[in-house]
Amino acid sequence: MATTTTTYAKGGIPLRTIPSSTITSSSSCSKPYDPSITRTYTPSITSTLAPSTLAPSTISTTRFLLAPPAPFLPTSTLQIQTTGKALFRLPSPPKELEIPIFSLETGRPVYLSVRGKRSSGNCTLVDVDSEEERVLGSTEYHWGPGKCPIVRVKGVGEGGEEEDEFEIQGKSLVSRTTIFECRWGRFEWRYAGRKERGEGMSSLLVLEKVGDGGRVRVAQLVRGEETRSPGSTGSSAGNGGRLEMCLDDGDGKGKGQVVDEVTVVSTVLVMLKKEIDRRRALQVAMISAAGS
């Protein structure tokens, strides 16, 4: 059989030629294959939509999805000093009754989280700079399923000093993300993935304000070789790190306060407490499995 070539085209522009001997006709075709026929493809549907014809909500949503995330620019930084809970330890409560929180600028403690006794998770947050060590807030824990920690933060409102009370709830049973609503709005603590973590970070906890306009990062707890508390390792649970915050408008321009510093410190300590609780539950399971 003589070898011929067939030209395939798309939009009238030749693409390539192949030997006709490599083409096998199907028995279902009513007409034999004619190599002299050039087949062209012309799209039957042409998009005529212009940005001006779209709804404003569609345009704004598209721009939001395509726009790169704004960089996080912290305006203040604190260092939380606590060793947390190592992996291969007995499932006992932490020995530390006090957790100091330092300012990186001055090197002096700014806050002090104090527990009354080792068997209790309840704690108070104290202002170290004040002479009377004024209590700025407290956190109360209740044992049992569905019992959420209750955080109370003292602040100054329009009518003078007032107390903001709210619960920190889990987002779901299979997620470590927590959510809370206070007088500043709705917030969410979450764990960042590997792609979001920077170089040298073993863990990154992110606090975001959640609203109709999207999410705004207001704080993050960075833990790595250079930022984690001395005496802790990458496998430690509930260990301290560097708390970076941008408490105005989220981009460092100072347009308005997003949340107060005491609320951020109080809620991140709850996240560390939850890490220790999960570690202790794992240790109990490991001991039970070894004894069975």
C-alpha cells in the first residue's frame, strides 16, 4: 500500500502530518477515509463577557482571589517562656506555676501568668510593671467534654473599666483550630501548614480576625530553633515562643485597633494549654497500650 500523508489543521493552520498507514478506519464509519480532505476546527461558542457586564460582587471576589496576600508586619513582639511538655514523660500536670512573658525591646517581663496550684489549669494574667501587680485577666477551665475555657479580660470602655468574658471553642472535633468572639469581633487561632511556615519554623500559630471582608492576621506565635523557649525541643507540646503582633489595622498603618494585647496573650496561653492536654492524653494512651 502506498504511503500518503494527512494534514490536520486547527483554525486553518496546519499542525503536523502523519502517515496514513498508521490510521485504522472504524467499521462504524459510513464513508471511507479520504486523505485529501483537510479538517478544520472552529469554536462554536465564543465568550463575549466583559468585566463591565459582571456583577460588582463577582468582580471584587475575583480580584480578592487573585490578589497576593499582604505581608504580616508585626509592630510589637513578646517572648513567652515555658518549656511545655516533652513526649516521653509521665502524663502529670506541668510543674511550672508561673509563665513569664518578656518584652524583646527591654528584656524585662511584662506579664506573668500564675496558677494557684499544680492540679488546676485556672490562671490569672498579671501586669508585672504595675506596683500592685494588677490582674489583667483570668482563664477558667472546666473538666469534661464540651466544657470550653472561659476567658475574662479587663479593659477600659466608654463607661470606664469593664470586663470582657468569652468562651474559646473548638472549630470541629478533628481540628485544632479554635474560635472565639469578644468585644473586638470574631477571631480564630489556627496552625499554619508547611508552605506557610518560614525557614527554621517548626510550628506557627496564627491568630486572624474573621469578618465579611475576609481574614486579617493580627498575631502569630513562632517556634523554631532560635525562638522557642530554652529547655524545649521541636517535639515539645505547649512550649513558648516568639509572639509577634500587629494590633492596629493589620498592615502597620495605625488606622484603628483590631484587638488588645491582653486578649491575644490570654488566648495564646489557652492554645498552649490545649497542646499540653493533648500530649497528656497521648501519654496515657501510650502507657495503657504498653500495659495491655
